[in-house]
Amino acid sequence: MRTTAGRRSALVGTAAAVTLALGGCGGGPLWSQACPAVGWINHVTVNVYGDSASVTSLAICDGETCARGPGDTAADMADLWYYVDRDGSTWSFDLGMSTPESVTVRAFGADDALLNESTVAPEWVRVGGSEQCGGPHEGTIDLTI
């Protein structure tokens, strides 16, 4: 037969275990913050300086992964690297969740002639999410022809 003190100890122990187990769900001072489901698209802008009018196509690559525009669209790219838009001398690409330290940018002219090839380090800035959970980034690359 249990005593009242024994039942009280068991109840306090159970309450403490439940509190500890559920406390991790919402974060708190003893646990890191729980992150929501993750998934975002990082965006990079390539500013072309010099004879930007001669550029008919631009490619951005990280090893084996490349996107070339115009042409590569989101529907074409299983790895989520794709061309978005061109506005004058500014080209836009989405790179999935990648924030590569360096990329190779190739500018092509008429007849697919290579005008410039440069390996550059994008300037990445996180524009959403948090430091603990990550989030979308925007990068900028300057390329001179």
C-alpha cells in the first residue's frame, strides 16, 4: 500500500517528466528553438558592366550545377537552379537553397561566343528566416565585359 507521500512523489515525478518532454516542443531556455519546415529559394542578381548590350546569354555555375538564361526555366531544372529574368544589364537567377562561396559566371554574345568567364564570390545577405533555422538569401555579383 502506498503512502500519501509516495503518491505525491510519483505525481511530482510524472509531472516533471511530462514538463521536460513537452518543454522541448516550444523551445525554451534549456533547448534550442524548434524550426518550422524548411524550404526556400535563394536569389542572385548579376550586374553586367561595360558592353552589356552585347551579352545575349549568361550562365552561372557551381561545379556541375549550372543555369543559363534565357532558356533554363524552373520547369526545366530539377536541381532548382534556373534563370529568372533580365532587365537591361541586370540578370536574375534562382539557386534553390544553395549559397555557394564561389560561382563561375560566363557571358555569351552573338553565335554563342564567350565574352567573359569569371569565378566570383557572391555577396550573400539573409533576407528571411533566422540565424538558428536559416532562411532565404539574396546574392549580388558584378561582372564586367
